[in-house]
Amino acid sequence: MMKGYFIIILFLFGCFDLKASCEDWQLSPSTLMKKDIKQQDTGMCYAHRDSKAMEYFHQSFGISLKEPSILELATTFHRKLLFMKQVFSKYQFTDYKKGESILDWGHACEGVNYILEHGICEKSIYSSSSYHLIYNIIRNMAGINLKFCDDCEPGILEFSNENKKMFSETFINMTKKEIASDPGLDEKERFELTGLVEKLFSNKRKVNFPKEVKAIERKVKRHCRNSKREKIYEGYVCKDDFFPTMFSAENYKEKTYQHLMKSLADRNGQPIMVNLCSANLSSSTDLEKLNFSQTIGRAMCGPHAVLITGAQKKGDRCEVLIEDNYPGVCDQEKMRWVRCEKDSKGAMTGRYWIDTKKLAPILISVSKIEKQ
């Protein structure tokens, strides 16, 4: 008889736990989803995702503070993560000296913990979307020479003068247009940035773009170090659970599913920071049926950082709302296992719903900010 009662109690507890794990909730879209600062303007999904995580963290604890820009946050933990460059240079063929940013690979919680410990720097010219655009363009121009050269040997990165003129005009016009329409700049700053792009993309001088990238990062770091910083995060820490080192390949998706459901039940009013294999989102095979070697174990997994900003029950299943880093973009045809969210006018919001059992096989890690 006691055994029967015990089974009933376990069943009721299990039902209660599942219900708590999938309560309906949804956060408003991040303000960064409303700005014209997309991931392609920074090239850093982790920086973008973690900037939004900090924004929601402030909201959940009633902290009134101007949000950090993506670039300021990114360059802060760019410096924090330079020790990783040797690892990735050896195994992922990333060469920081040639202009490739270590943040293209990212590292969950490191940047957020740096901010929690040191505070956030004041808003500045470095926060503007046009500065982001300039930074990202030159970050991807390592080895390119725009200076006119009549006796240079043509090569992969040595263009004709005609092509150099075209690239120069394109970059100058593109960035000047952004500068002119950027509401985050005053007239003095517009003049300063206009002069900068005319210098960077000129055909009259050879520019060492990796050197210019580092110069920008030094300026941002100097600004953050010298500006007033409020340390209001005492006692908080970002904790990360990296699943490939926690679970075996044999029961990986079952364990990640259990961990995900537990995280949904214990989120403290915040979103959940998630790293996933983006390459699998366009899989022709049902994600729920994929094994470890087809997801995390793939060479081309495509690690990507996003936020879970909502959950809802769908029959006896649970769906979560993913906020990606591309406002207004969601390819429903390509990503057949998700359901793209649309606004009241039928336009894509850049967020999508996905079943938790389909998400579990492609999860790399889950992170959240909590009290120590």
C-alpha cells in the first residue's frame, strides 16, 4: 500500500515539476531588436546576445541604467579573451594578427562576468551604430590595399585601380549615409567620423586595417577605463553549463532536455542565454531524431549565441521563444522546424518558437545571471 502511495506522490511531483517548467511567459523584445544595429554590423553573436542579456538583467532587478553598446561590451571582453587566441589559432585556423576577432568564436559568461565585476562605461561616440559599421567593415579588410598602384602585380587581394576606386567610393558613401542619419551623434561627432572614413577608405594611402582595428579597441578600452563606472552588480555572477563536457554522446539530448526544462523553471525573471548549433536549424531531418554525431559532434556545427525570451505549452509539449540577433529576419522556408513570429502587420520580428525536444539535441550550453 505504501509503495502505491509513493508511486502516486512521485507521479504528482513529476507532473507539478513539468508544469512549473513550462509555464507560459514572454518578455518584450529587447530594445536592441528595435535599433538598426544587427549582428552583421558587429559580426559578434556572443557580444550581441550578452548585451541583450544585460539589458534584461537590469529590467528584472529594477536597475535604471543606460544600456551598454554592443561594441563597448564586445571590446571589453575582447581584451578579456585574448588568452584564447592561441587555442583557436591552432585548432580553428583563426589568426588574430590578420584581423580576425576572437569574439567570432565567443565564450559564454566571460564577458558578462567582466561587466558584473567592473561595471559599465558611459555612453559615447563608440556606442553609435555608424561607429559599429565602420569598425566591422575594417575588421574584415585584413590584407586589402585600396591605395592606387600603377606597377603592382595583380593578386587575390591586390585589385586594379578601377576596382579600388569602386570599393573606396562604396565604403565612403555607405558609412557617410549611416553617419548622416545616426541619431546617436552630434554635429562634432559626425564631422569626426566623416573625416575618419575619408582617411580609412582613401585611395591616396595604404592603410593597415588590423592596426586600425586595434587602435579603435584601444580607444574604447581607454574611454571605458577613464569614464565613470557604477559598480552596482555586487553579489551577481553569470554561470554557464557546457553540455559537451557534462553529458555523454549516448544520452546527450535526453540530458540536455532535462537541464533545459529545469532552467526554464528557475530563471529568476530573466531570459536564458543559449548556445546552439545553428547549422542544424535548416536540417531536412527532424531535429528530435538527430544524434550527437549529427549535431554537436559535427565539424560544421555553427555555434551561435541567442536568448530564450519566452515559453508556452503546446498540448503536452513545451515551446520556447528564441530571440536571435537579426531584427525582422526569420527564414521560415529554410528553418522548417521552427515557427517564425510575426507582428500585428504580418512582418517577421526576428524571433521564433521551437519545441524544447527539438532544441535539446542542438544545445551546446545554457547560461544565466544569478546571486552568488
